[in-house]
Amino acid sequence: MRTPPPGLSDTPLVVALVVPSQGPAGVFGPSCESAARLAAEETNAAGGVLGREIRLLTVDGGAPPRRVAAEVGSLVALGAVDGVVGWHTSAVRQALLPRIAGRVPYVYTAQYEGGERTPGVFLTGESDAAQLLPAMRLLTETAGVRRWCTVGNDYVWPRVTARAARAHARACGGRVRDEVFVPLGTDDFAAVLRRVERCEADAVLMLLVGADAALFNREFARRGLHQRCLRLSTHMDENILLATGAEATEGLWAAAGFFETLATAESLDFGARYTARFGVHAPVVGSLGESCFEGVRLLAALAERAGSLDVRAMCAVRDSVSYEGPRGAVRLRGNHLAQRLYLARADVFDFHVVTEL
């Protein structure tokens, strides 16, 4: 049996870390796992959570939603895990909720469509309500974007976000001229790009996951569209840029609460600690991977504030929970983490942060 670190209980706090290791999102799964491991190790070194060592049990969140829900639900039912943290799609989140909501704390770290209010679910990720309208407005004002085309995967997050984008485009004096949704794992975007061309879009709102986004970017550039049409994504990190390729990142913009190149004291310190722990060849940690660091930190902060892992106790104290991390000073408002948001422009394999939203 593994010996706990000195001063910690021999009863660990086991957290199911639900992150993708397959499918389109698998491209950034390793960075999710590494960031969560760093958070757990640092928390343990500082005394653990309620005197207990955090241990992560990784579950593949890239599997079909029902399969993920069955696996995590079984772990919760057996008492094998004390909490659930991770980045996974909203389709997985919705499958998980009936199995685990209210039974253990659940920290969902993905940028998502907004509106989640289930008791015991806490969210560290950005929501469209906070970042999409300001980002679209800035591109309208600075680049003259008026005609949008939405391209997304066919599940809840892109569908809900597309509805919001219609209203945001109108508020900015433009409109969405077409919407196209494709299955996760799509490997041919030729028909989609013909529709982008036909609607004469000034910008594409990309609501594509991981490798799907990278492939879309490559085909987009091969058709020369990057020379006359911008792209905006709220789901884009440096791992996806690497998969995209240098020649296909021109005119690509992203909105997020964290970028690997964010030049704040907190983010630079996080980057130094991450590199010291995992080395210079470790997976790049952008907003998607770093969100899992936030997830572990938020679970620890909630438990310490509540003095318990009881979901009701955590819900009772949530509005008083705050901490400082790679994203700076953050705090819960309701069940969502309030944080600064940024708009950045792709510069080959990095993001240049242009402004705070």
C-alpha cells in the first residue's frame, strides 16, 4: 500500500479526473492530466485537503458519453471516489449528471455554453455569455466583421452557442449568414468550406473540438480562405495550433481565460513550476489543459472552506470561496468561477494576447 506523505492521513481523497485520451479532444488530454497532477502534488505538499492526500484516478472522458457516465457512476456508487473533476464535452457532462449530481462534488472545467445550475456542480471554465459577445464586438470594431458563418460540431455546446451568436451578431450590427454542424471526428470539410464561401463570410465562428478544429484550419488555409476571412474560436489552445500547422494559423483568433503566453506574474510562475516538474518537452498547457489545474484547486478550496466534502456544505459556502492561481485572483459567484478573459491572435504556434475582454 502506498505510504501517504508525512503529516497526511492514510485515507486518501480520491478524485476521478475525467479527461479525454481519445477522439478529437485527445489532442490536449495529456496537458489536462499533467496540469491536474501538478495541482494535486502542490496541494499535497501544502498539507493536502482536510489532512488527506489527493490521489487522481484518470477516466477517459473522450469515450462515448454513456460509457463515461457508466464508469464514473459506478465509481461513485461504490464509494471509490470522493469527487469528480475534469475537462470533457457538455454531452459527457449531461450524461454524468443523473449518475453523480448531489452525491459527490463535481468540478467541470471546460469552456461551455452556460446555464448549468445543478447543485453540487461547480464550473471553472469560461462561459459564452461572458466572452463571446465582447470578442465578436471587438472583431467588428477593429476588422469590420459583419457577416458571420458558424461551423461547429453537432452537440449541445455548439448548438446552444450558435443561437447566442445570432443575437450577438445582430447586437454588433451584423448577422450570421449560415450555420453548419458536423459530427465529432469529421475528416472532410470540403462541403462545409463551400458553404463558407457561398455565404461570403467575413469571419467564421469555430465551435469545433480539438483535432476537428485543426483539420478544419488546414483545409481552410488550403482553399486560401485565411487571406480574406477571419476565424474566432472559444475552444482553442496551443496544442491545437501545433496540430494545425504554421501555414494555417493566419487570421485565427481565440478568446479564453488563460493562454500559455499570458504575461502576468501568476501565469509566468505557473509556467515555471510546470516546466520544472515535467520538463521542457511536456505538453503545452493552454486554457484547456490549465483548466484542470483550476479544477483541482477549486475542489480543494471548497472542501477546506466547508470543512467537509459534503455537497450541501460546499454549496452553503460557495460564495465565500476564492483563491489565487495561474489565472490570477478568482472567486466563485454562484457556482461559476469569475475570472479575467482575454482575446488573442494566433502567431504561428503561440497566441499573442491583444486585450482583456
